[in-house]
Amino acid sequence: MKRPFLAVALALPLLTALSACEQLGIDDPVKTAAAKEADAKAIGSACRHAMRAIEDCYVLNPKAQKAAIYAGWREMDEYMRENKLEGVVPVVPRPGSVKAAAAEEVEMKPAEKSTETPAEKPTEKATEKAKVH
């Protein structure tokens, strides 16, 4: 009878230590997966409320779970239709829109460089002399 008591006495501190894994900073995979899914659903809902297409939402959030984004987008769509709510205009331009493409072209365009070398460029003094004579 002393042996079962001894086994329970030894197992109790071990179980207590293992139950405190969260306090040690070890993440629970189930909680982490649930948090990622909830975040993706929130992203999908926000995309629908901002009148974004589901494809735009996928492009803007490549690391989020696509199935959860779709679920959130669909839930928000149903909610907005039932309550006759209008979406809000997004501040960030849609990918591939004309304004976004124009902004990218300006950023991507290298500064125009002159074909003249520094030796060929007329200096200010040489230009002034040519005007005087």
C-alpha cells in the first residue's frame, strides 16, 4: 500500500510542472492555431466591410489562412445583407487599380539621366562667355 502512495506523491509535482507550460512561455499549438484562424476570419470580415473582393483580401494577406478569410468574409457578407449595411471605402488602394499602378510606375521609374558626360556638359562660366561674345 505504500507504493501507490509513493507513485502518486512523485507524479503530482510532475503533473503540476507540466500544467504550467504556458507560464514558462511554451505556446500551446491548439491555442496558436485557434488564434491564427480567428485572426484570418477577422481579416476576411474587415475586407468585406471595406468592400474588397475576396481575391484582393488574399493578395493583401498572403500568410493568413485562405479558408478562414473566406469564412469571415462570407459571415460579414451575410450580416451586412441581413441588416442592409453599406460598406466603407478602403483607404489603401486595391491591388492592380489604376491609381496603384500609376503610383508604382512613378516609384519604379529611375531618375532620368543625361547622356552627356561631365566633360561634355557646358559649365556656367562657358555659357556666360558664349552669351557675352
